[in-house]
Amino acid sequence: MRTINMSENKTKKWFSSGAFLHDKTLALVLWFGLAFIAVLLDFLHGMTNNYIIFKYVYIHTLQHTNLYLEYPQQYVDVNLYGPVFSMVIAPFTLLPDWLGIIFWGMFNTAILYVAIRKLPIEAKWQYAILILSAHEMMNAASWLQSNPLIVACIILGFVFIHEGKNIWALFFIMLATFVKLYGIVGFAFFFFSKDKLNFIKWAFIWGAVFFVLPMLLAPPSFVMQSYHDWYAALTFKAAKNVRLDIHNDYQDISVMGMIRRIFNYPEFKNIYITIPAMLIFGLQYLRYNYFSDLRFRLYLLCSVLITTVIFTTSAESPTYIIAFPAVCIWYVLQQHTKMINAVFIFALLLTSFSYSDIFTPYVRDHIIRPYSLKALPCFVLWILIAWQIFSKQFLSVDRTLILEKAA
């Protein structure tokens, strides 16, 4: 009995002290275990449409068939990824579908794990980020999309710029850009590079490499036409995203979408939000005296990742795997006051767990999703981060949490 009581007391202390957030084993189990379960359930329930779309990007490239048309006999919806994605997905398409699906899902999970583990933050806080983001990773894995790969590339771009390795930084930034355009936000870290000419050089080199890479599978004329078709497809999708109807509430989970839906104002123009947002984001660079300060860099990383999601009409629920690790990075850098804890719990519940059974089906289907409320906590936090940068609150970050190695 005494042994049991001691074990119970130890477990309670483990949770009450927050020590569980720094547990490497728990981080690995939650991060990979939840994602694997999500991918496996997708396969067992036949929810593999996104993977089939990706598979046919490779097949259609080999067949020199338009990558951006609808093919209802093969899959629902259309491809919106760049031609270079045919090379990214190629190794998985060579496997049987069941194995390709599992490997694709776990590859995305693994590369984001590596990116978070490479952050210049003390290891125990890396585990905390993984644990707190694990549910969002599971949600992303269940869609079989490439968003974890994209955010991993952005984070790795940040990490390698911080380490002074422009070659690798631009490899990941340009790869993400040529796959899904989101990666272009990696250029926000340009001012962190000490050798800016070298940065620009490798941006052009890797840009040229990824531009021509699909030509290993198809003639240059087809690849050039595919870039044109990609632009047309993205333009059409952007217009389609802002429709307000019951069949479109999985799209435009953004600040603009939230406003359009809450006020039933479909004519609301994106520029009313995006222009002030760009101004506020740009003003953060007025802290140029702190470009070499890792504390400022990490805050800006958080701002960039959240900006990438909440101000785009293409944002869906699985897109928030790009934003939510930033929420967790921000949180581990804070002094955990009641207000800070309240902001994070608000984000954890309404962003990461918004489509889970924590909320009733009625709340999910009639309140959270129809009004794009998943975007709300990230918007609040984005404003708070901007204020913390303007007021130099990032300087209060405990230096024992970070691993400073300026480029």
C-alpha cells in the first residue's frame, strides 16, 4: 500500500510540476503515435483522397497530362501543388498504396519532428513544443497533406540561417516555395543572414534547380505550361475560397473568413485586413538593432508562421500545423503568468482542439466551423506578439531557455 501511495504521489508531482512536458519518451509517443493512428485510420476508412491526388501529380507528369484539371474518375477536387511536387511524391508512389500512404504520413511527421528538435531552444523545451503540438500534428496527419513538410522547411530555413548555413537554408525555403508557395515567407529571415549576397546567390541557384527539376520527368514545354496552369488554378481557388455557403466552411479559416462569416458580409475585401497586417508585420523590423538577438529572432519566427496561416484564404484546419507550433514556441519563451497561461489555453482549446470531442457536435458544426473561429486565438496571439516586439518584451526571455549561436 505504501509503495502504491508513493507511486501515486510521484505521478501527481510529475503532472502538477509540469515535468511531463519535458519528458522525451512522452513526446515521442504522442508525436509519432497519434500521427500514426490518424494515418492508419485514414487508410482503413478509405479517406485517402488527398494522397491519391498527390500520387497522380507524379503519374500525370509522366503522362504529360494537365496537372490542374479535375479527374473525377480518379479523385475528388484538384491538385494545387507546384510541378516540383511530382519529384517529392515520386518515391512514395512507387510503393503499394497502403504502404505509400503510411510512409507519406509518417515522413511528414518525422521531418517536422526533426525541424522542431533543431530549434535553438533547450531540449526539454523542444519536447514541450512537441507534446503541446501533438494533437495538431495528429489533425494534420489525418488529412495526409504536405503542411507539416512546408512548416518544417520554413523552420529549417530559419535554423540554418541562424547557424550561418545559407546553402541549406535556401534549399528548404525554395523547396517549400516551389511545392506550395507558403515557403516564400522564409525570406522574412533574410535580414538575419550576415552574408546577404550569399543568401541571394543561393536563392537564385536553388530556385533554378527546383524550377527545372520536373524536367527530369517531362519535356520543358510541358513543365513551363504547368507553371502557367498552376498560377491559374491558384487564382481560381482563391476566388472560390471566399464563397459563403454550407459546403465551403472548411475553407478560408482566416481572419478575413472569420469577419465574412460572423457578419455575413461576403463582399468584405481581403485588403481591409491584409494591408494593415502587412504594415504591422513590417513595423516589427524597426527593431533592427536586435536582428542578431536570438530572442527577437524566435519571436519573429512565431510571427511569420502565424501570419502565413491567418491571413490567407487558403487556410484550412490542417493548415494550422504551420501556425500552432509557433503558438507553442511563443509559450515556452514566456514567464508563465495567469494571463499568458490563459492566452495559451484559449489557443490550445479553440485552435488545436476545435474539431475534437472536447466540444459538442452542435458547437463544432454550428459555431466554431461556420464562423472560422479556429483562427481567432492565433489572431489574438499574433497581435500580442507584435506588441511584445514593439515594446521590447522579448528581451525578458530567460536566456537559459535558448541556445545562442548567431550567424
